[in-house]
Amino acid sequence: MSRWIVLAIPVSGVSEMDRDARTIAEFDGSAEEAEAALVEAAHTYEHTLWKVNRREIFECSSRSCFLRIHGRVATYGFLIQLAERVHDTAASTSKTPS
């Protein structure tokens, strides 16, 4: 089983202080489970909005989509991206016998 994260990367509408990508999910699972988690995140992610008036989801690929959230006074855009861990230095170090 692979390790996955779902990222929300601000594209438009957010302040300069809030431009960092956020990890909104992290889990172990199959590619199919990861793609389902991506869809779930796109349907539920609200950033910092109190109330979402409208949500538009545009599929870019099976591992990414563009999310446009319309709030009361502003519209925000996010790239919702699925990423699979392909390397981890902690996992690749081997213990030497004492």
C-alpha cells in the first residue's frame, strides 16, 4: 500500500499570507482509494470560509482538479492535488548489527 497526501494549493482569491499549500488529507491506501479521497476533498474543502454559496469542481486529471469556491463576498480558486510518496529517507535507512 502506498502513502498519499491531498494538497490544496491556492491559485486565486487568497491573501499573500495565505498562499502556502495545505495538506488536507494524509493516508495509506490504493490508487483507487486515493482518487476517491481526492474527489471527497474537492467536495468538502472550504478553506477558511464560513459559508460556501457555490462550489465548482473542474477535473484536470485523475489526480488533480481545480476547485472554485464562491463565498459571500469573494471567490477563491484552489488546485486540489493528489501526491504519492515515492521516497522516504527514514524507510530506506537500514540498521547495522551491533
